[in-house]
Amino acid sequence: MTSLKSQRRLAAKILKVGQNRVWIDPKRVDDVETAITREEIRKLIHEGIIKPLPEEGVSRARARTVHL
């Protein structure tokens, strides 16, 4: 498997999220490897092969139990 670093970076820039929040479908890695332009990455995003992961919030459960 080759590195998808540049594809992940481009997708993060297009989706306006951090690189760690970019999800790439493991079954379609070959398609992502061949995509080298912004237009090709946009097409993969539109097809659902690349998606942004949801934001993770800070859990307040522990803080609530401590401060009761």
C-alpha cells in the first residue's frame, strides 16, 4: 500500500477539516491512489469514497461526577 499523504492533505483542504478527520474507504484505496488533482479528489468526495469524520466533543461526564 502506498502513502495517501498528499491525497489526504488535498481532501482536508477541500473539506476544510484537519488531516486526521479525513476518512478514506479502505476498499477503494486503489482509486484514491490514482487521484492526484483537486478535481479528482472532489469527484471521490462526491462519490462518498472520501468523507469528513464528525467532530469529537469534550465529554463532561467525568467533570459532572467530580463536581456534584
